[in-house]
Amino acid sequence: MGPNCAPNLMRHNAMADRAQNHSRTGGCQFGGVRYELRAPPLKIYSRSFGISVIVRATAFALTRGSPQRWCRPTDSGRTLNCYFCPNCGSRVWHGEAARDATLSTRAARLMSPSM
Ligand SMILES: [Zn+2]
């Protein structure tokens, strides 16, 4: 069974998360893929398309869904993994394996008002 991206389901769950969960959560546009940040971000900076959040790999937890991955080489010769929702196609995060992850996300996808 794949993740469910139904917008109505997402709306309900997002509200529940906001009310009950103090950790920062985010995910794809329709909620098929969700993640949780279990430690404060290392760095947050704005870009033209949104906000990028740098987190330690150990602070990042996938809580729902089965994101698909594609890889591309970086200028420094490493491999960058990009993860996206197989249902709606939203890119959720990217990062180098076993290194700190970079979440490229719109601010609205992070539910915590403290962001
Ligand atoms: Zn999705």
C-alpha cells in the first residue's frame, strides 16, 4: 500500500500535528510523505524559491510515506540524493548520504510557528 496523498486527509492530520506535537514537522504538498525534526536546525536561510533548512542527519526522521530517490553528482565529487514523493512529485529534501541533510522547503511546509 502506498502513501495516501488525499488533500482532505492531509488537512486533518496537519491540524492534529500542530495541536499535539511540538517538534517541527514537514512533508510533501499533500502529506503522503512526512518528516519530523527532532533537534533544532543547524542553519536556516532564505532563497528565492523558499527557505532551506540544514539539519543533522540524526535529527531527521521520516514519519510517513516511502519517498523515491534520485541521485546526481555534486561539484565536489560526492553523490547528492534527492528524495521526492512518488504520489505528488514534490521534492521533500536532499542530502548527501550519511551527512547532514538539507531540507529545501517552503516555509509553509514546516508546521511549527516557532520557525
Ligand atoms: Zn505527496
